[in-house]
Amino acid sequence: MAIWFELRKLVRWLFRRPEPPPPPGTGQRYQATEQAEARRRLLDQAKRLRETQSHRESAQIVSNAPMTPGERNGYGTRDHG
């Protein structure tokens, strides 16, 4: 029985011990890694948006019909949709 008492005491002692702090600089390394990944994702997203916008701009249909001065300047035009 005495061994069980000692074992129980040892287990309690082990569970009460606080976690040792991480080595210095660990948080900075994680933060630098996360920032690099976020930067890469943002640059990829910006590249995709640029490619999508340039594709849309090149596919626009421009009418060759003459426009009035108001239509050219965007004044007095109404959407009759």
C-alpha cells in the first residue's frame, strides 16, 4: 500500500507543476511565420484580382455610336432599364 501512496503523491506533484515557459523568441518566430504566410496570401489574392480585372477590361464592348456631349460627360443621363 505504501507504494501506491507514494505513486499518488508523485502524480499529484507532477500535475501541480506549471508548464515550463517556452524558449525565448518562440512567439516572435511564430509571429514572423504567420506574417509571412498572410503576406503571401494577400499578394496571391491581389494578383488574382489584377488578372480578373484586366480580363474584364479587355472584354468590354464599346459602342461606336455617337454620343451627345451630356452622355460623354455623364450629365443628364438616366437609366431607362
